[in-house]
Amino acid sequence: MERNMSLTKVVMPEQDPNVRNKNFEEVTLGYTKEMAMEEARRCLNCKKTPCMSGCPVNVPIPEFIGKVAEGDFEAAYQVITRENALPAICGRVCPQEKQCEGNCVRGVKGEPVGIGRLERFVADYHMANKKKSEVSIEKNGKKVAVVGSGPAGITCAGELAKKGYEVTVFEALHKAGGVLSYGIPEFRLPKDLVAKEIDNVKELGVKIETNVVIGRSITVDELLQDGYDAVFIGSGAGLPRFLRIPGENLLGVYSANEFLTRVNLMKGYKFPEVPTPVKVGKNVAVVGAGNVAMDAARTAKRLGAENVYIVYRRGEDELPARKEEIHHAKEEGVIFRLLNNPSAIIGKDGWVTGIEVVKQELGEPDASGRRSPVPVEGSNYVIDVDTVIIAIGQSPNPLIQQTTEGLETQKWGGIIVQEETMETSKEYVYAGGDTVSGAATVILAMGAGKKAAAAIHEKLSK
């Protein structure tokens, strides 16, 4: 097989920016079979597999890419799903540039192999062509409860189900998927695709009970008393952080969490067919510059806002969002007001009319290594806006921690676990994902769920 030694990836087809910023259809359209095989032939099949060292769930990357290069896409899918139960999702939302692709040898003198694009292609191909098959797993007589149906919970549930456990997932909302369903917009992650991935896990025998708030409907302690042999907490980080500046209680101010949840779960992505359950004015300011901020800004644009501003206190080099998301946001007309720090939200008759910002200069690096913003005296000015969306991070909701006896937590609310096993201070209770680490990536949450499942199995097998 002849290798493709091109220094650049096979280009991914996309919607035109001026068309897609008015609809909620997926931005990137995916590879064809021919494109996928051509890109797969860029892989050097390195013996030391540096790409795998960057994958939190240990996907055998060169092996699956080799199958793609041969045109055996179903075999590639089987390779991926030995380690990753949600490949269609990971292929779309993983920060590959900081993980597998960031370690790819081809990236030294050009662009790395498009590992994420190939994973997406393989998963989509399987979904389009799979034949229904009966799954037969011998039960081992033991029960595990999983709290939360996001990436950590659903991964842990799937891994345990494969090993014969009777697994029940308890989800607080009316729809399974956690952040995959309520947090990531339709144009980045189609909701029918999320449902299909979850269905794959349900086919393993996993039960999902929605509208169950652990800590209110039932507690973790009660689950253990009711016959569950272990509990995994993957409840995420759904508690938004705020700026603590004047005007945050005005009408027209949203947390990004609330804004995206209303659009995703209340079908705002079907606008204008379904009237959006959020009020978005002509001018919108999104405070923050992570992936969630980009999602909120691009969503506001699609809901009809004429001017959408990303307001961020640091500069271009410090933007924390994925480069692809920043690139797409700029293409779609989002305006970046960098080196600006909000000092107040202005209003009239209870509604937002503007956001006051202070210009910044970059000083010395802080503890994270990023240069700290320093205010420029007398540089205050007001950006006229009707809507403000605050996207500066989330913390774990303290409900489970407060209602579970003997569960130790960090000062900021994260559950403390043993790094090797993800077991908490309470025996037979495990935790992983954002409820432990704070807001992070989908794939890191999946890695934590997978690690916890292995530790639960080891403990309950003794």
C-alpha cells in the first residue's frame, strides 16, 4: 500500500460560513470513503505509537487507521470500540490537537494525521450500515448504580455491563446524555447521533432512569442500602460561575449553561420552526473564551443576533478554546473583543442595555503559566448589548456531596478520589469526570469512567 506523504490533511468539507451561521445543521460534513482512505494512508504506523500516549481511553489508533486505509471500515469500528464506546462523539468534540494528534509524528513537519476525522468517519459509516445483532452477556449477579448519564457515567455503565453487571443509570434531566445533550450545540454534535450512541450502551443491558435527582429523589446511601454493590458518581459540573459584578441580576443575563440547555433541550436548535425559548437581542456579549463560550456565541448568531462579541481579558495567544472552534467562530462573524475585562453590566427598566469593560495589558505569567491581565487606568468603555452570556466555567453541584455521609470533597466542591481507582473516601462509592476534576473534556471524563469501571470490577470480583 502506497503511503500518502502530503504534509496537509485531506480537507474536510464544510458548510459555507454565511449559510451555516443561520442554521443548526452540522458545520463539518465528514469524509467520503475515498477521502478517509487517502487520509489514513498518511499514517506511518509508528512502532512506538506516540499518538496512543495522548489518548485518555487508549484507542489502538494505528491499528484502526490501518483498517481504514485498507477500506475495511467495519473492522476499524470494532478496533475503536474495544476501548471507546462513543466514537462518533469523540471524533467530533475531542481536542485532538492536544491529545492524539498533538503527539503524531506527521505533525513535526506538517499537519498530523486527521485521527479525529477518521474516528468520526468510521463511527458514522458503522451507524449507516450496521445490522441489528443480539447481544448476549452472562450476568454475574451484581448490581451497580451510576449517577449521571454524561460521558463519564455512560462509559462506566457500558464497561461494567460488558462484564456482566446489572447497571442502572440515574439521570436528573428528562433526557439522557448529560453535557452531550444539553451543553454542546446541534451544529457541533447532532442530538440524534448522541441518542444512537446511548442506544448502543442500552443494547448491552444498561437501564437508564431519567428525572431522578440523586440527593433528592434518593440518596447514594439509600442506593447502597437498596442492594447496589457499588455506586459511580459521574454527575458533572453543572453549577455555573458568575463574575460577581454589578448588574448580573438584570433580565437578559444568562449563564452559558442555562442558555445552551434551553436551546438544546427545549429545541431552540429547531428555530424558527420551533420558537426559541430564549430571548436574544440584536447585540450579544459572551464573557469568556473557552469552548463553551464559542458554543454560546455561535448559537446566539444562529438565533438571529446581528453582532456577537467574545469579551475576554487576555489576548489571542491565551484563548483557551480549540483552534478549530475559534476559527469557525471568526468565519461565522463572531467579533473578538480581546484584552477587555467586564466591570459592570448596565441596564434600564430591569433589562440589559450594555456591558462596561476595562481594557487590559498582559503582565507576568500567573500560576497557570498564562500572562496575567493588568487593567489600563481610565480605559473603561461600554459595549451596547441586549444580552449577556457568562461562560467562565462551572463547578459541581454540591447536592450529592451534601447528602452522602462520609464523602470527602475539595474546598471548591470536587469529590476527592484515589487516583489509581477513582474510589472516594466512602467504600464502594466511586466518582469521575467533571465532578472530580472540575469542567474538563468529554474524553477525559470517559477515561475516568473507564478507570472506575475497571476498579469496581476488581473490587467486586474478590
